Amino acid sequence: MKKAHFLALTVAFALAACGEYSQVASYKPGSYQGKSDTRPWEGGKFAGDKAAWEASLASRNQNQNEYKRTN
């Protein structure tokens, strides 16, 4: 009985290993197939104003400055 279970498990694992397929992504050389990225200041509340985005980023960084918060 144990031998039959062992044999059945061995066959099941062997068949499972044979069913594996390649997981490598295929791509076309020289072309990007993903979604195009937008710049962070092009959408939302900044509407293309890079200077406002940079000012907002600098302000947020200063608010996270521990030295400034303690003094």
C-alpha cells in the first residue's frame, strides 16, 4: 500500500515537472511595449507647471526635516 502511494506521488511530481513552460518575456527589439510615462508635474494640481511642482517638493522636504522641526 505504501509502495503504491509512493509510486503515485512520484508519477504526479514527474508529470507536474513536465508541464512547466518557459516564463521568459518576449519583446520586440528596439521598441518599448509598456505604458508611456508622464512627468510628475504634467498631471493633477500642477497642470504642467514644473516650477510649482519643484516648490511643492522642496516645501514637503523641509517639513520632513527633523532639525528644522526641533529648533
